[in-house]
Amino acid sequence: MNALGRRMPCSSPSRRPSPATHRTIRAVQRAGRLLCWTLAAGMATATTDLLLAPQAPWWHIVWPLPWYLTSLAIPAWALLRIREKASQRPPDEDTLPGRDQAA
């Protein structure tokens, strides 16, 4: 509802997303969060490596891991986002029945 208490045209109760669409939306959100967190972790580990130069024997293996995860999260998020957008697109005018057919 808007400030005047009226329903918005796109918020009609008959246009609720299907359960599959809802799952897609949640998957996009989770993939987006994973992408953000891996980017943040990658920047933090790169900064740590640059400024502190840790000498732990395992550090040279650990610090690039968030960047590898980021390279996997980007295409996953992009594909899920494309799928989400495709499921929200209204049908083409060509596939809608004309007035002659509906009557």
C-alpha cells in the first residue's frame, strides 16, 4: 500500500510469486551475500598480506582462497539473477490471447 492507503497496481494479491520464483529469489540473495562476503574477505586478506606480511607457513595458501571463492560466486550469482529476471518478465504480447480469442 502507498501513503494514501491504496494498493499499488503491482501488489495485487493475485500476483504472488510462485514457490519456485520465491526459491530463486532466495538463491539470488544468498549468492549475492556470498559474493559480498568473499570480496570483503579477499580485500582483508590482501591488505593483511601487503601490510603485515605474515610469515606463517600456511598463509601463502590461505590468503588467496577468498578470491577463488569470488571467482566461483560471480557466475553463480549472475546466472541466478538472469533466471530470476526471466521468471519475473511478463509474457510477450504475441503469446497473450487477443480480444477476439478471449471473447
